[in-house]
Amino acid sequence: MPTSSKLIVMGGSWGGIQASLSVLKDLPASYSIPIILVLHRLRNQEGSLQEVFARKLLLQVAEVEEKEPALPGHVYLAPANYHVLLEKDHTFSLDDSEQENYSRPSIDVTFTSAADVFGENTVGILLSGASRDGSSGLKYIFEKGGMAVAQDPHEAEVATMPQAAIDSIPGCSIMNVARIKEFLLSLHEH
Amino acid sequence: MKPRADELFEQEVEALIRDIHTTYGYDFSGYARASVYRRVKRFLGHKHLPGMDALRERLFSDSFFFENFLQEITVNVTEMFRDPTFFLSLRQHVLPILSTYPFIKIWDAGCSTGEELFSLAILLEEEGLLGRTKIYATDINQKVLKQAKEGIFPASSMAAYAAAYYAAGGKRDFAGYYTSNYGSVKFASSLVRNVVFYPHNLATDTSFNEFHLVVCRNVLIYFNRQLQERVFNLFDESLVSLGYLALGKKETLAMSGISPRYDIMDKSNRIYRKVS
């Protein structure tokens, strides 16, 4: 299967599961851009998150496996206890090094790595969360010419994470969940 | 178009990998690049080095500095009883089979600072097997081997390790395995009385013994497919018939040429058995 020249990376913490489900719910199974989702969760928690997403989405839901390519029509969940990195050939690498921002998986790590590979074709979306993880990665995406989107803090269950991004990225787009969904649909190439 | 700075950095890392091989003999050519780039950038930041030229100058003029670099480039983050269900599975399904051998040999490949090694030793002790088990603990890095031998870990980690120990089927008082001193704890040296520590590089060294169990968790994720395949063959050569191979939770034998000779014993904990 051909890989995509674009990539969507999405991150969330507290309130992020609900927000990401709402964003992704109506995206078609044929959606043309691979999506990587990094959600903070409890350490050593097993894969039930995958079932929750698989039940509600039209897209294929898979946990990231190392060396597998990021393909269109898929949402890839970062596994508990590993950072997710991207290789130049659009395959995944996993990394169990130090936590970043008290998190592994860390949103910053994946956002940064995605921008290194996909550059201006990276779309970063930061959703609800009580952490400061994600904003420096989102800033890095923006600096590489990619698109930085933060969930509207007024709507987010916890505003800390998207607000941190908005405060540090002057060109950050602020959207509510409905608007993010529309935006993602507009990127879809039939 | 990708900005040129990235490409330049990547070329510089490739040149560095070649020169490290020539100068120090360590071969990183088979390491997955995304992680190498990230580790190098991180190291530059921590050492306040302005760029790759400064890094090269230090690395090739100061072997002590290189040792330090080696430790940072190879990930040495580890913990005791990581993935407690893995250790529980080992205790319930693998050790009873190993106990049928008069003498047991285990290879802990990539033992890092020893947290996994001490976890294995505690398991073997509680199952009454430690006295007739010899563990070979190897790592690419001499410095972490020294740490592993000492068995000194931060006291602040003990609460989490104790919880993981009980989740892994721990039968005793976890605190009974160590003595505390100034923010550190030291695990009983009797746990590693039958352990031999020595440097072994999975990327370049050969098989050196035959084992009933090879444990190598979260090491292969840092290697490309080609190097992974080399290591799988190395493990295959190093396992007795009906021996066990334990990988990390996100590592798999599935894509390997040796996989037809292996049964998967515990899928979620990635425990394989050599059946032919």
C-alpha cells in the first residue's frame, strides 16, 4: 500500500480521549492521511483503549507496531510506556527512553519526530489536557512549516495543554472539536 | 521540501557513525535512525555543545567522554519487574519447565544497569532455582555492567518496584531483598553470586554459550530489520532445543527467518520457545 506524503499527529491528556473520539468519529474509512494519536494514560495499562476507538470509528484502529508503515485509513495509537518515532521511510520506531514532561508516550517526542520527517506536510493537533506536554512539539511542527492546531481552551475539558500551545505559538490555529473535524475532512483527498 | 539543516545533520550523524566504528570499534550502522538522531540531539543539548563539530572534537580526543556518549546514545532506562505480567508468566509457565534441568543457563542480553537482572534473580530465588542457575549478564557498555554488578538503585523507585513485584507474583517482603542507605538501596549480593557480567555487542559479537532462556527486552526496538535478523540468528544459535526466548512487549519474532522454528508460548508477553 502506498504511504502518504502528509501526516496528522494528535495529542491529548485529561479529556483527550473524548475529544479525539469526537474529532475522528466521522472520518471515512478511506481517509487519505495516516493519523497518529498520542494519549497519556496510566503506566502499564493494557490495550483497552484500542477497543474503545475501534468500536466508535470508521477508520482502522491499531496500536503502533515498530517497523510498520504509517498508512492512510488508519489511526495509530501510541502504546503505553513507549515513545513513538517516525523513520524517513514512514515506518514507526519505538523508544523506551526517559519520560518527557513526566510522560511516556510523550506528545512532544512524536510531534518533533513527525515534523523531522514530514516537515511542512505535518498537521499537529493538541487537545484537552492538564499537562504541558505537546506544546514544544507543536511549536516545532509550526517552525518546520507544518500546521499547528490547538483545541479551543474554552471547550477543552482541561485547558492547560492547548492554552500552553497557544501561548507559545503565535501562529497557532484555535478550533473547537467540530471545526477540527471539518478541517480534517477538508484535507481528505478522494 | 525538507529544510537543508536536517539533511546536513543526518549526513553528519552518518559520518559520525562511520568514524566511531573506525576509531572505537562500536558499530551503530544497524541502529534505527529516528532514535539515534534524537539521542544525539539530546546529548548535544545536555553537554551544551554548539554542534556536531564540537561533538566530534570531544569524542575523538577523549575516550572517557566517548564512554559517556555511548551510555547516552544507547538507551539505559530500565526498571524492576517492568511489565509484571511478563514476570508472572515466567514464574508460572517457564520456570517450572526449566526446573526439570539439573543446571540452568540464562542469558540476560542488554542487561543495562541491572534492574531486570535482579528481578530475574529474585524470581529464581523464590522458585528455589537460583542455586543451580548461572546467568550471563551482558551489555555493550562496560560502565552500566559495573553498575549492574553493584545492585544499587534509588530508594525513590522502591515503592513502584514493590508494587510491580507483588503484581508479578512476589511471595515475600520485597524490602527484605535490600538494605537502605542515604537515598539508595543495595540489593543482596547473594542474588548475583552466580551471575557473570561481561561486555557483549549484539551488533558485532558472536554466540558464546548455550542457554535454556534468553531474555532480551526492549533492545531490538533500537535496531533496523537487518540487525534485528542478525540478533535473532545469534539467539537461535545460543538456545538449546526447547529453550525459551523472551522479548519486549512490542517486539516480535514474526518477521524473522527463525520464526518457523519457534512456537509462541505467551503472545502478550512475547515468550517464544524453540521447537525444532
